[in-house]
Amino acid sequence: MSLRFYDTATAQVRDFVPLVEGKASLYYCGATVQGLPHVGHIRSAIAFDQLTRWLRYRGLQVTVVRNVTDIDDKILAKAADSVGADPAPGVVPDEPWWALAYRFEQEFARAYDTLGVQRPTYEPRATGHIPEMHALIATLIERGHAYPALDDSGDVYFDVRSWEKYGSLTHQSIEDMQAAPDAGPRGKRDPRDFALWKGHKEGEPDTAAWDSPWGRGRPGWHLECSAMVTKYLGTEFDIHGGGLDLRFPHHENEMAQSQAAGHGFANFWMHNGMVTFEGEKMSKSIGNTVSPAQMLEAASPRVVRYYLGQAHYRSVLDYRPTSLQEAAAAVERIDGFIAKAAAKAAAADAGPQAVPEAFAAAMDDDLNVPQALAVLHETVRAGNTALAENDADAAGQALRAVLAMTSVLGLDDAREAESSSPADAALDALVQDRLAERRQARAEKDWARADAIRDALAAVGITVEDTADGASWSFA
């Protein structure tokens, strides 16, 4: 085994050697729960779920932490907008900020579960870790890397010029950076200094402030992650992940404040690419967004997961109107083989099998899912050939390999209850009735009637395949 991953900090693919033999520690940024999940959130979760599954398949004991940012400027603004609001989709009149955050946190959990994203080992909320944040701020002030605001606002800032490595994650100099947008420059030594603690301001809810040595207030966004990851994974851990859009300023600031506090912090930084719409950035202002909920209305969870997880995690994933149809066709080919092979292959129950070497090599090489999927589909084709040649042993071996690969990719966990739902049971019963009629027609040598039944099924997208064991059906 030789795992290799791309490290954003060094801008190169490096050998992955866990800090603790036999174990791996992963932290990836969860949601700021101000609204419903978008496809970027879900793609990121699926990418790091694939990584987690592969590390575990490779025999590592993996601890996964995914945070919930449940206190933030945007959350407070959304709650303020609900004051006196008329009931509308997504708006609860006079909803407290903490209730809004919890409501949307549940929406994220529902989306993750539906799409087969395994629950993390720990999922801490920012509001539950205020003492750890105070301790980190105190350490930074003591080490000369942070200071209370110069305008008595109660803010505390990180002094970016005090840390000579600032900018090293994103490979840029301080002079090329814009001012930090989290507060005005009046109380800062440098406009680029970012907030570790935000003093309570008039008009903000009293419930959104905590006592601190620097006055009542709340934590800055970047500070939250550093405090939480340190509590659950220690001051040095294996992998920090998140979307590409988080590299700056969020991850740059996380790394700076943590290392300035004397922490080794992340050994690897891994970032997943964005999702675009026909080559353009998704934007509500131009109306080219598509939500996970919309995708799930158009396709099954397994198809949506397949689509969102099919590209290399570092590449851009482009959505087109036909994307889910193409993903559905791929999933149906896999499922069609599994169904036929499970019914026919004598070796289907011979127990689990390791994934093919080519699949493993692809996943070891910076989680190359596209190449791994190519191996999966090639195995499906080989299995279908074995079925056509009545080679039950080869078909069974292919079936076990396919099941091993779909499990590693999380496609099995995204399998909804569709296979046992009343609607599907009813559909199968109706199709089986038609196939029974067709068998009777063929027995009576009424070929015209048998062909008419097959053609009627084909007209609604159902393919009938005749084998030595009888007819089977699948979606075309």
C-alpha cells in the first residue's frame, strides 16, 4: 500500500504516512447553517466520505471531525430578517438565531444521510466550545500574535504581520491581500488583521454573546475551527479538508493562528473543486443554480451520489441538464448486472472479495475516482459477458468485485428504500404479470402476442432479456 494525496500547502502529491501508525485523523469543514444545503456543500461531504471509506478499507482506524458553524454574522442576519416576516418558504416569523441554525443543521443532516455520507466520529458545534476559543486567544496574545482592538470595541484581532509564514497556504504575500472583511479597519493595526473575537454590538441579540476576558462577544469564524479540531484531534493531525473556496481566507487564517499558537496543525491540506452550471459559476442572481433537493426530485439518491462523486475531487464538476440522466444510465448498468448475476451466479454467496488491483491503485493515487469507476464498469462488462457465456463462477467473481467497489464508493449506503418500497413492489408485480403472459404466449407459439408484450414494455423503458433461466427485466 502506497497512499499518495495532493497537499495544497506544498502544492504537490506526497506520500501519506499517518502521524500515528494504523490510525488517521481527518477534519473537514462542515456547514455554516444559515440556509439549506447547496451542491457545493454536498459535493465536499461526498468527497471526504470517499476518502474516509478508502482509508478505512486500507486498514486505518479513522477519526473524522466535521464541524457545525452555528453562530455567525450570516446566521444573525437571517434571523433578523425573519422578525415580523410573513410566512414564506424557508422563513419562520420571529425565529431566534439559535432555532434557525438548528433547523438548517437538521436539513444538512437529512441530505448527508440520504446520500450515504457516513456520520463523522464527532460533529461539534461552535457554540459548545467557547472556553477552548478563549484559551486559544489568550495563548495568541501571550505569544505576541493577537491584540485587543484599539477602539475599545471588544474585538480581538490576529496580527498577520507578526506571523512571517502568513500566506504560505495559498502562496501569496500579505501585500497582495485585501483587507479582512470581518470588521472595519478602525481598531486594527493592519486592515488585513482578522477577528478572533467580536465584541457585542448594539442591536445584536443578547443570547448571541458570551462573557470573555475582553468583554462580552462571540467568536470569529476562523477561530472556531482551530479550537474544535484541537480539542478532538490534538494540536497536530493528519488531514484538514474543505472546499476550494475555503482556502482563503478561512483555511489560511486557521493555519496561521494555530501554528502561531505553537501547534503543528494539519499535515495535509486537501481541497475539493467547485460545481459549475454549463461552465459558469452557479449564482442565484443569474438563476443557474440547482440544489440537492432539486436533484433528488429528478433522480434517486444513488444516482445523485454517483454524479456528485464521479469526478476527481480536485477538479471542477460541471452540471448540465443531461448530467443526471447520464449518471442514471451508469447506475442502471451496474444494478442491472448485480440483479442478473445475483440471480444466476452460483458463486454469488461465496463471501466478500477485495477490490481489483487496478481499482486500488487508482484510489491510492490521490483518490482517483474516475479511474476507479472505469475499473468498476469494465468489471460489469466482463461480468455480463460471463453471464452470456453461462460462466457462473466468473460471473460470481465479477459480482463480488462489483459489490466491493460500490461499497467503497458509498453507492450501497446511498441505496434508498426503493427496492422495497410499495411503488417498486407494485411495479415489479405488474411487470411479472406481463412476463407471465408472455411466457404463456411463447408456450402456445403465439409469437406475435409475445413480441407485442415485449414491445409494450420497451415502449415504457423496460428491457426484457431472455436467458436459459427465464426472462428478466430492467430499465433500458
